[in-house]
Amino acid sequence: MHMASKSIDDQIGLFSTKDVPNAFRKAVQVVHSKPMAPLSLVQRKLLNSWLKNAANTPHDSEGWWAIRIDAVCNEIGFNSNNRSYLKESSEALMRIIFTWDVLAPEEKRARWKASVLFPEVEITRYLIKYQISSQLQAHILKPEMYALIDQAVLRKYRRAASAGIYEHCIRFEKINQTPAIPWQEFRDIILGVSADKKSYKEYKSFKQKVLNPCIAEINAEGAIQIELRETKVGKTVEGVFFKVQKPKLAATSTEDVSADEAKLIGNMVLLGIMHSEAKRMLQQNPASTIEQALAYTNERRASTKAEKLENPAAYFRKALSQRWQASVDIEDAVDKVAPAVRPQKQDIPAMYKASKIDEADEYFQELDGGDQSELISMYNNQQSMKTLLLKSKPTKPSQAAFNQWLMRHLWGDPTPEQYIEFAQNLLNTRSQT
């Protein structure tokens, strides 16, 4: 087995880092805010970079967050040497007032209505330091409602309004449609309140110069596909909303899913299986086999004879791969693995761990971008060490830590029985060569 000849350090390599999702949870109060002045593309990207940094790192004793300028430039795709422009854009954010959560009904809005997001900003040779509005900190650091914003997607846009429309639409991706709002309100959300002083007083101009090119850019990038819809009174456009879908290539394989198959997918998701993984499982296995694995897993979860099942998703994956059925005694499940063997003197746990790296890599790469972002967000939220947070360009230690977390997330901690089964398979493979 070629894999066994490599060291564990060689095996804990990096997942493919091309277009790695770089997502964070952005509070809806900020997503659906209305700036009182226009935001440039760089300012929108800076704002998100600072919010993401604040969510992942603690502030100092005086309430200041800090982030390296080179890290910011890398994250937002700012390749210019014009640091003066970056400084001016940063300082300008300190002067822009936002009206918050403008899509929420008046009776459900927070007591505050408008404020500066970053009241204090300091810039040194290597660092940007900033403070966040005290009225917003609780919502930003631990948002109850949020949109999962992918910085890797935003850094590709060349229009500021494209970034605003993407954030507005991604919030409603799971329900496939944004709410309808007056077009003037939407214009002010993505362009700033002063937009009506320019050439966008008429909807026709706003649609032609802003909406159409931005929609084309968003759809060309491919993270989501959006389609403009209009509400009218007579012939006059009153409001706009968007249809939001996954990229067409990702949707074609499941467009003919039946009601029964959709139910199976839903039951797998309830166990903790990622949605795109559940769809792939349905494509690769008969529905009856999935039903049996679900029944077996649910029976195990309900069993009072065994310890509480800490990772139902990992257990379900094992049940599906081994074709376990609910008619088999739960306590006898361990007997399904191969009998004990005496392999040659080797580090079986390390070899087992190494063998799972490729499986985890394949699993991760086959997920939809949204599911990848959710996994990275889950990992970063539980990671207490700043140096091990997974970013758009992961370090080797952070990627290795993510690999190990993903393996535990997928399959749980290895058991002696799994080591035995792995060793038996290893011996069988070698005996056939």
C-alpha cells in the first residue's frame, strides 16, 4: 500500500487551497444596513475583513482590535502599492453613518437606529487598529441571525454594488428568494443614501447602469445565480426582489429529486450530514440502503443499553458503508469488524490517521461551496488558538489542525475495532500483491 510508506507528516498535507472558502457570520443588522454615504469596493471589503477579524480574535483591554495591513490586503485582494488609498478608505469608514437592520419591521428593530460602525481607527506602519460601535458589538460578535459571507467570493468582484447585492441575496439562499422591497430602498442599501443625487433617480437608469451589470458579474463568478424580479403598480416598477439559486451545474444532478428522496435527504441532514453530501449519498446508494442505515442509526440513538451517541452523522456514515441493518442487535455491531490480527510492527494508529486524510480531502472537495464555508466556519468557531484559524491562504499548522478536526467530525475518534479492521485490510492488500 503506497500510502503506508509515507510519514504521518507527509500525509497531513494541505487540502487543495484554490478558491478555499473564507466565510464568516455577518449579522443581519449589518447586512441589511443603509450607509448614509457611498461605500467604495475597497471600503466594503475592508468592512468585512475587520468584522471577520473581530469575530475571530479578542480585543485588547481598551476595546481595540488589530489586524496586520498585509493580511488585510491579501484577504480583500488589494494588490496595489498605493497604501495612501488604503489609509484614506480606512479613515473614511470612521465617518460613515449606517442605518441598521432596515428590512426588519419597525416594531422588531433594535432600539438604536443609526450609528458609525467604526468610531475609532488608528493606522500604523504595519497595523490597522479599530473599535466597533458599542451598540453593535453583541450582534457582530455573536450574531443570532446572520448571512454566511464568503470573502473568497467578494474579493473577485470589481463593482462595489455587486458585493452589496451578493450579501443581500446570500442571506436568503436557502429559501431561494429575497423579500420584495421598494427599489429606492434597495438602491440606497447598496449605493448609499446619497445615490438619488446622482443619475439613479429613475428606475430605468438604476437597472441599466447598476443592476444589470452587477447581476451579470455575480452570475459569472458563479457562487450563486440570481435573477431580478419586479413588482409593479400598473406599468410602474414599485419594488424589486431576486430569485436565488445554487449554480446550475450543482443543481442539475438533483433537479428531478422525488418527494421520497427529498425526505431521505432531510432525514440525513437532521443527523448532521451536510446537504450536498446527503444528495451525493442518495446518488451513490439505493434508497432502501439509506433507509436501513437511517433506521439503524436512529435505533442506536434511542438505545438505553449503550452510551449516548455523540456523533450521529459519523455513526450513520459507518452504518451506510458497512450496510448495517436495524434488525441486527446494536450491541453486536462491534462484531462486524474483522477479528483481531497481529500485523507487523508498525504504527497502526498513525497509518490509519494518514489513510483518512485522502478520504477527508475528497469529501471536502465534493461539497458545495456553501457547505465548505459552513464547515470552515464551524472549525474556526471552536478553534481557540488564533494561529490555527483557517483563512483564505492556510498555513501548514492551521490546515493540519483543520484536517484532524474534519476527520473527527466525519468519523469520530478512532476505536480499537477500527484499528483492527484497518490492520486486517492492510494485511489482505499486501497478501494480494
